[in-house]
Amino acid sequence: MKKIIFASIMALFSIFETTNSVSAAQTIYTSMPNQDDTYYQPFKNELQKFNVDLQGNADDQDKIISLDTNKTNYKTLDFNYPDIWIRDVAPVVTTKMVKFRYAPNYLKKSDSRYLNNRFNKFLKGRYNYRKSDLILDGGNLQWNGDQTVILTKQVFDDNSDWTKQEIVDELKDKLQVRKVIFISKEPGDVLGHSDGMVKFIDRKKIFINDFSYEPGFLKKVEQQILKQEPDMKFVVLPSSYTSKGQYDKNIASAKGLYINMLETNQVIYFPMYGLKKDQQVLKLVEKQTDKKVIPINVAKLSTLGGSIHCMTWDAPDKFAL
């Protein structure tokens, strides 16, 4: 009898482990500009290297693929999404997958409409997701893995016809969370994304940029978070921010912003900029996680205004059709 009970228990464990392994798998997407795109042309080789590096160092459970119709030496899907900032147009993922409207006020309406429609075409028939009429970039929402999200007040600027309560209610309903925390966007940041400012470590602990280039701003953001979540603990992540080499005069460089990392179920893909603090900050991140931390070089690409998190979208396979 004991042997039968033991065998049954082991079988249940086996089922659980298999289910957990399947649910943990995900696909990480990147995207590449058109061959004739003049804006990104100077970065063509770096973008290719980024994809090769990311795919070559990927964890076994992370399937990495680029939306790229060109012949390459990395894995691609025969679909063209012609902008590298895939994070912002893609759905936000909590326990639900939600496609918000991509119509930020920093883009011409014709451009955002085209990109939004193009990505909707990619999603159709591939993923099970909800839709929302709220305008929200994917790079402006951070989830703690439980019931809390953080985003900047850029969402108010992008949705001036919504009240704050309507925005809160929409986010809670669509994302199935209980708490929505708003923080100020960085001064001078036209994008207003939170993924260059904060990143959850766990439910009640969060990495926060040191904002060394904006005196007094760190304390301001900490106070805003604590006012809405008094139990939150902070780990200040040093920055090596530099505007040197900034490509677009209207979009601030992201070089030196280590907080813009990509975390999956098993690993963290960590941005390296060829700066003195690279190894120091990598080791600090390693101390805060049991996951493997994989360095990825984005030194030149970051001068475009984003880093690893901005250039990727991780979609759990459980949402796939």
C-alpha cells in the first residue's frame, strides 16, 4: 500500500514539474528595420550582432527569434516589423496578455498607426490576448509578478480624455492587478518610460536607477513609491549614463542605464556598455538574484535611446494559440 501511495505522489510531482516546465517556456522577439531604412542604416551591423549574441547566449527555455524577412545568420520569422523598439508596441504581460493602443504623443499619428496595425497583424492567429483602448507603451509598465504595477505619469499625457480613476480602473481590470503605482517621468525624457527607471526584483523589492545625472530625483521617486506601497524595499542601481554619441537630438541616449535589462524565468540578460562600471553593476545584480546573469553588448545601439528591454518582447508560450 505504501509503495502505491509513494508511486502516486511521485507521479503527481512528475506532472507538476512537466507542467511547470512548459508554462515557464517563452519566446523572445526582436525586430529589424527594412533594408532601405536610412534612419537605422548606421546601426545595421550592430543590430545583427545583437541578435547573434542574444540567440547564441540564450537559456534553453528562451526561444529567441527576430521578425526579419532578410537572409541572416540568426533565427528569423518571415514577418517584417520595421522598427527595433518592439517592446513598446507589443502587449503587456502579467497573468494576462493585454494589447494597449500604440499611439504615443512623441510619434506622428501616421507612424504609430502604421506600426500598431502592423504588429496587430503579427499577433493575429498567434496569441490569445485582450485589447484595451488605453494608450500605453509596453516600456512604461513594470509588473511585480503579483498584484502591483508601476508606470510613469506619461500615461496621463497620452490619455488626456481619460480621468485618472478611469485609467486606474482600466489597468486593474485588464491586467488583473490590485495596485497601480504612478511615478514622475524623468525630466527631459520625451518617451516617459519606466523601464529606464525601475525594475522589480520581487514582490516588495525593486531596483531603482540612482539618477546621478538628476540630483534629487531618486528621493522623489522613492517617496512616490513608498506613499503608495510603504513596504517597498529599494536597491539602488548605479548608473554610468552618458549622452556622448547620442544619435537622435530629440531622444536621449540610454547608454549606461543598466536597469534596462531583460529578465526571463531562468536568466537575466544584462546590458554592457563598455564602461568602467559594467562589471561592478553586473556583480551587484548577481547578488540580488539566483538566476544566471548573461552580459549582452549594446554599447552602440543604446545611443539610439534604448537598451535590451526596449529591443525585446518576451511572450510566455501559455498565451500562444
